[in-house]
Amino acid sequence: MSSAELLLGHLGDLQFEDDLNMVLQWLSPQEHQSRPPSLRVRTAIKTIMQHANEPFNDGLCLYYYDLVRKECLSLTENNPTTFTYSQLIKLENKLYYPLEFIPILKGTSEDHSLDHVLFSVRHYIMDTNKNFRNKLKERIQHLIEEEDYDICQTLIQWIDDSRSTEFNAKGLVLDILLNKIEDICKQEMVKLWKDHQVVEYTYGQFMKNSWPGFQQLLGIPEDQETRDVANDKDTSIPQLIHDHFEKQFINIRMTEILYIITNCAKAGSTLCELRPLVKKYNLINKLVAAFLSQFQKLIVESPKTTAEILQIFIMAIDVFIYLDIRDHYLRVLTTFMKPFLLTRENFISSYLYASLGLKSKEFKAFDIEKPEGVTKLRHALKGNHLFQFTSSNAPASSEVKNMKLHKTELKSEMLIFDVLRQYKAWVPDGLTINPGDDVNLSSSNSKTHPESHVLKGRSNLITDCILSLTEDKESLVTLLLHVFTLRLLKFPSRKLERKYLIVYLRLYQRIKNGHNLLLSNNDIPHKETDNKLFGRSTVGNLDDIDSELIVDDGFTKRYNDRIGYMAAIDEEDEIFVKFNKISVMLGDMRESDLMDRFIKQVKPKIAYTNDQPEDSGRIYPKFISSFYWDMKKQPHNETGEEDKFKISTVVEDDILMYTRGYRRLHPERLLKYYKDETIFTLKITDSRKGNTSVHDVTRQQYSVIQKFGHNLDCLTLEALADKCNATTEDVQKAAQYWVDNKLLRFDGKTYYAFDRIPARV
């Protein structure tokens, strides 16, 4: 029996058959086309409704719902890849149209209604047709991009009504929202290291310009009272958005961490912002891993010098300590760097020369090769980049300028003090010490230098990390001893610059007491033997060291004490023997000062002009303990050779006066003269031009230039060698210094002096 026959039976009269058939035919969308029914159809609808009963109404609804299903499925199944959302909406509107004239078609309950049927059909289509879902996703994304939020909201509601298990419309909106955030972050955050509060600014702009539309699509209440009673999940969405901005900031900075470290002097603001976020999301390990990966790639793609690798290593320590990455991760960093540096022959020399702050004139005087990039490495070791490690520059955006910051955020504006406080208070996990006093800022724009005791912790920590990179510390101390020897022999002054003493004492303390990253930098004990080694001076603070390292407590007694101590520890590790040799050398310089005061002999001042040489001034003798000095040259009285390079008799007589004075004080000691180690300081003035230059030269170089003057403006090579009592080869080698400094000119046969040098032909 057909549906029409069943419905006619419910009416109970066959005379309504034509009217019923006319109504059923008009219900088809192809028939009514969403146009009002004709008068005949309206009359039929009225007649049927007047005689309808409950069974008829239920049967009519069932008939229409079957028709609805058939029409929808016919559209989708006949065109599974081409039908569109617009076509489906148009069909649904046609299927809803008859309700205006036959209200009973709406249904009698929620589960028995036209809405329920259409929603079920949508559910089926959404869950079974992936192609249609993808079209809807593209449509939603396009509408959001065009900011057609009202139309998009209607579409989202349509999808939500289907209760599809395969398509979460609000979830899609959230995905689009997060993708939009990622795109915004890429535009606003990449390489913007100087800007302040980048996350807050970018988040604020997003919430102002884009969030209202998304808020509408997600159905989040605007007023606070409604929000308080809304779903907890909805209330967390703004926080979720803020967290996503933070995570994007971290991700971007992770991809840039190597370049941030190498440019940390300019990246203080971004590191200040990154610091709490790394801890908040516990991403320390990922940040360290990102740096190591980028560093390895950099080394492979662009080979670096030893100094450059060490510079990156030191800056990484500075940045990671500031970011509160300590203990285990510092050892990870050191272990990773080790293979890159152990194979470098100049690793030890690059570090030591940079630590000592050797300048070009010292490299030249010591006749040692200057490693490439050592100057920048010296700046890194000194922490020059930390003095620029500040976020005090004005933000680039006016919105950020007007942003009200919390007091704690304002307090951290000058990053250098926060960084250096970390070094001062640094201890690994499990240890606690007083974090130290706060540093108050009088002016954020002034170049404020940190206190020396604050820098001490940083220097010790970096020294510990460097020492952990090498297994051959004896080579380091051997080179240190060599540089000290050259410095004390090649320069006339007996005063050793503070930079040498600081490095010497720091290395001694860290090697003697153990360079352990688990120890607090300020808690290293000073053993009694340290005081014996360095005398009675205060050596607890590296930055308080000056050239008065050995105390004046009687030069004879002090000398004997040092010799006894050296004999006592001579059987210890060779590395400490070398340290003690340096101690003896420093003591010798101190005693030479004392000898000079005791002898009280006026010495000639060594000077020269192109008109008349002068031999009046002072001599600065150095009495050394030859057993403890690595002297490659032999003293003159042991060579057995004829004296070469005669110098003025005035100077030689003065040296003999020092010899007699020393023997009177120490008749039991044998004094030997190292003539080849003599240094002369000359001040040479050009009387015509008035130019004055000062030169520290060897005995041979002094002997050559001393032969000119007294209207003697030229000498042949052979004549000059005869006057110097030396070979022509030795004279030519010594004279080359004056040629290089344009005080002599050599034409291959003859040397010409000063302003009387003839013009080149």
C-alpha cells in the first residue's frame, strides 16, 4: 500500500483523494520552487487540514521527511564531488518553504521534526564526504580572511547543528586563529631583538584588531558577568591565545638562538623577555639543543677560527647563565665544545693571549704570532658585550612606549646588573647562598660599570669552563710562563701590568683548588700554601691585585724564604713548579726595585738627537735567579766569545757600578751579565721637524743608532760593522729596525741618518 493510500485511509473518505494527491505533489521542491501555491492547491491544503486527525498528521510528516531525505541524498549522491554548500542551503530553504502553509510539517517533538531530519542528513553528508568538508574549511578560511564574520558565523552554526563527529567548526576557527597568530608573529617578532615587550605588543594588537571577529565566531560572551557564568573552556581561550603568542616567541627565538648569542650585546631586550618564558614552559633543554645544533651546522658550513669558536662559547655561557640555564647544561655545553677545540693547535695560545689582553706591540716584541680574531676574543673575555647588554633603548612602536609596565618589569630594564647579579650569586641546583644586594640605578642612560667583586664570579666561571675543555693544563701554564718571561725581559719596566697578575693568580687558584662547575664561585677556599706562594699580600680578590704582589718585608729574608719554599715543593706536580717559577720571577722584579733603591747610583739618561747624543739618565737593572728563568741565551761571561756591539763607555761604566753595588750587598753570590737581554729606551728628536719618538730597543739596535750623530750622517755597512765590532750580517739585522721605523735608510751599501737622508733617485 502506498503512502498516499495510507494517508487517505486516515482521512476516512475517498472524496479527498484528488486534494491529497495535489498537496503531496506540491510538496516536492521541483513543484513549488519556493513560490506560493495556486488557489486550487491552497483550497486543497485547507480542505485536507480541516479533516486531518493525529494519525494523518503523523503520516504526512513521515511522508514529507522521507521526501526530504530523498531530495538531499539525490543532490549529494548524484554529484558527490561537485555539489556545494550553496546548493545544499538552497535545497534546504526549499524544503522548509512548505511549513509556511502546512505548519504540522515542522514536527511534534525535537526528535520528530523537520529540523532533526535535516540535521541528520547534514551529519551524514559531513561525516561521509571528505571533499565537502574540505570545501567548507576553505570557505570558512576565506570568509575569515575577508572578515565576513556574520556570514561565517551562519556557516559555523549550520555545521554545529549537524553535530558532525568529523568536523568541529569552532575547532577549525581556533586552528585558523592560531595559524593567524603564527603568521603575525613571523612578521612582528623575527630578528626584532631590540624591541621591548614584543609578546605583549603583538598580543595587544591582535586582540584589538582581530580578536572581536574570532570572539563572535567562537561565541564567547563580551561582558564579564556573562563570561563568569559561561563555560570554563571559553574563559581560558584568551589565556590560550596569550600563551600561544609566548610559545611562538620562544620558537622563533630558538631558531635564532645562535645569532642572538653572537649578537647578545644588541639583544638584551629580547633575552629579558625570553628569560621568564623559558622557565615557565620548561624549555631549557630544547633551547640548549637548538643552540648546539645551530652551532654545529655553522661550523660545518662556515669554518671558524679558534678565537671565533671560543668567543661564541663565552657568549653562550653569558646568555645561558642569564637565562638561568646552569649546572648540568653548562657541562653539556662544555662537553659539546670540547671536540671542536681540542684538535686546534692554537686553542691554548688563543685563550691565554686573549686573557692577558696582549696588544699588537706585545705580539711584535715577543715575536709570537697573533692568532686571528684574538682581539674580539679578548673583548668577549672582558665582558665588553655585557656593558651593552641593556634594554634601555626606546621601543620601536608608539603603542609599546605608552604601555604601562609593572615595577618589576621596569626594574629589569638594565639587564647588565641582573646578569652580573646572576654571576655573583650563581650556585648550582641544591646549593643556596645570599643572592646579594640589589643594584639601584641612578640613570638608565649612563654607562655604569659593575663592581669588581661582581665580575669576579663571571671570570672564575668562564675560567672553569675553559679549563674543562683541555686535558693538558701543563701546556697552558708552560705558555703562561713563557709569556711572563718574554714580558719581563723584552720590556724595560720591572712593573708587571695588572692584567698579567690577574690571569696568573686566577689560573693558579682554579687549577690548585679544582675548577669544578659544581662549586660556588665565591666559596673557593684559599689554602695556607697560597699565602706562602704570593707573600703576605691580600690575594682573595682578583680585582684587587696590583704590581706590589710580593711584600717588602726585607729583600734578603724574602729571597731566602722563597728559595726554601721552592725547594720544598720542587717534587710536586710539574705544573705547580712552573707556577712557582713565575712567583720567583715576580719576586726577582720586586727585589730588583729594592736593589735599585739600596744602590742609589745615578745612571746616565740614554737619549739621542740628530745633532748631539746624550748619555745621561737612569738604568733599570733586573737581577734574576737564573735557575728559575727559562733563558735561551747564555750570559756574556759564559760564552767565551769576543764582546760584540760595543756601546758607549759611559753606559758600560754605569753597569759596572751596579755590579759592584750588588756584590757589596751579596758577596756570596755569583753575578752574571746577560748582555743580549739588555733593553734601551731611546727618545729620538728630529731637530728640524721637532718630531719625537720613543723606542725600546735591544743592545745591538742601540749600538747601531748610537754610532750616528755629531754631524755623522752616513756610514757604509762595513764601516758601521767595524764601529760596532760586529759582523756585517749582525749589523744589518740590527739596523733593519731603524730602517723599518724610517730613522735610517739603506741603499744597499750605505746607511743614511735622519733628516739628512738623501732623496730617492
